Amino acid sequence: MHEPQSPTAAPRIELLPLKAGLPEGQAGEVTVLARLYPAPPAEVGGFRPPLNLALVIDRSGSMSGPPLAMARRAVQVALQTLQPHDRVSVVAFDGQVEPVVMPQLVNDPQALCRAVEGITAGGSTALHAGWLEGAMLSAQFHDPRALNRVLLLSDGQANAGETRPEVIAQHVRGLNARGVGTSTVGLGRSYDETLLQAMADAGDGNYEHIEDAEELPGFFQTELQGLTRTTGLTVSLGVEPNPALGSLRQEVLNDLPRNDLGRWQLPNLIAGRPLEVVFTVQIPAQQRAAELGVTRVRVAWTDREGRRHRLRAQLNLPVLGAAAYDRLAEDERVRVAAERLRAARVREQAVAYAVAGQVQLSRETLVREHRRLAAFQSTDLAQEVAALSELDADFGRDEQLARKRAASQSYNTRRSKDPQSR
């Protein structure tokens, strides 16, 4: 049951329960997979809405050589992908901040590429100051019709100027409230993944872990394609159990951040990229019924023109006798999605143990989860089982890099990205 609040194209919500019924007279837990299918982007005569981008590049000493060369090339790939109605600026930072390209329409991408070619490596890492310069340049030309975004690339720790993660994230959140979002890219094994993830969450953007600088141009191209197909920003999810059933406990397994209203903050809506959220609802014992309204899901988002929209879908289930309920098969899609999210939480626990200097506990936690998932003997979970085994080996070889791999895999899973992304 859908309730779009606007004549414009709306996303579609699909609610899939683990079992398509409730057992009569038994309290229990209902596990639900909510799939959100974004609407196609609105284009008129092939003209897509504009982008207003600030590309912010770390040029500290650790970026010297091939990493900085590939970063320059990645920015150049991005510049050549943009269209004349897009606006772009480029900022480079080490201990100091240098605006390399002031905000301008992309009328001459080759000239902009030549300016980027002059970026050379320097010293320390004033990450906050570099991000802030890019954000301010984007904010100067904020366009309510455009996707206004800072894309920050760094390979190191913030060690000059403001370095407190909570303060930096607060500043990112403030700029996002003014309509300028932030996405972050961590390169290699030495950057602060906690900070870059916090910035992406606060900025309603994306975080990506890249190990090989050779991957940067391809990533930038893919990221820009996603930006051009973004149809919804500031997306939120509310789970609304049926109040007639009493006080019901609920849990979202994706470990998403919450907004000021207590609703879960989802990634941007990008056409062609469905989002998946798994949640559980505790249901008290019910009498037999042909149909019972269990819960509703409420999704809200802001379109590229700044209008707020809402969409609801309701899950109804029959209450069945014990024999009929026992005959119901589990939906493998729901089971697999839920188990991947539980494995993502285990990855976060492994990271926390490693940060505390207890790498052996990290490995033991991953081994236990590997065995638990392997017991399902599910071909759909085979990649997840293999990835957990690889992470265990990673923590034995290179704890610093393993932490980033584990954190990145967990982040990607909870945001419906490829759980095997490295």
C-alpha cells in the first residue's frame, strides 16, 4: 500500500517477512527486509540537473609519487566527465590550503586539467582546513537545483589545525544543513577511517576505502555517475509498529545513524541502486486472524528541487495455527540479508578489539562468525564466509590494513553496497 505525496515519480517500497505469517498464541519476533527502489532521474531533453562540486585533494608528504599522480589523474577524469552546466572547484592541502581551481562552470575542462597537473606534494595534513575551504567554495555558489557536494580524498591522519573528529563531524553536519554534502575517500592503510566515516555520515554522503591508487580514476568516474543519478537527499526511514498490538520493541540491523527526529538516516536515493534495510519487531501473542497489520515503514526524502516527499508501505500477515505456521518456509532473501548485517556487526567488534590492542580477540571473533555462517551451508552466504576467513588472515598479517578492510566491508553492507568491497 503506497502513499506518494507528490505527482512526481516516487520510489517503490517492498516489504518481505522472513516467514509470511504469525503463530497463533505465541509471542515472537518478525524479521522484515525492506527494499527501496529509487525512481529514475528526471531529465528533460537529455538534460540532467547540475552538479556543484568541490574536489579536495590531500597533497601531504605521504602522497608523494604514484599516489598523488593517480589522485591528479582521478580529478582530471572527473573534470572531463562533467558538463558545461556543472560547477567545480579544486582544492589541494597539506599543512596549508591552496585553491587550485576557483568555482567555475566546466566550459574548458582541458584548462582545468592543466591546472590540476601542477599539484605537488608538501608536508603535514590540515584535513579540516582543506575540507572547509572546499565546502565554502561550494557554498558560495549553492544551487537548490544542483547536487552540492564536497569530495575529499586523503591518505593520512589529520595532524594540523583542527583534528578532533567530533568537532570536524559537527562542522560537516552544519554545512550539510545548508545544503552542501560531503563524501570521503580513504587511500591506503594510514588514514583515519573513523574520521572519514563520521564525515560521510554527517555530510549525507559516501565513504570509500581504496587500497591501490590505480583504482582512483575508476572510482571517481563511478562516483560522479552516481551523483548524476541521485534523485533523493536527506533520506530517512521510520519503522512504525501497529500501536493496536501494544508496546512493541523494534531494531534496525543496519546500524544506521539517526537524524534529529530519531529516524534512521539512509544513503541518497540513486536510480538503479536499490537500498535494503532489515529490521525486527517483537509481536505479542495474537489470536487467529486472516490478516493482521504488523508494521508500517515510512520513507521521507528531499528531491533535487528541494521538495520533501513521504512514502509508506504496510506489512500485513495472517495469524495461523501451529501446523500451518510450521509449514511456512523462510524467505532465503531475508535470511541472507539479515545474516550479512549480523556479520557486519561482528566486523565492527573485531575493529574495536584491534583498536584496544586485542588483535587476538579480533581473530577469535571472526573465526566464530565464520563457523556460524558456514553452518547455514548457503551458497548465497558463501562469499560472506570466505570474506570472514580472509579478514582473519588479514588481522594476522597487517592489523592496520585489516581494520580498514573490516570497517569498509561493514559500512558497505549496512548501506546496501557490495559487502565484499575492499
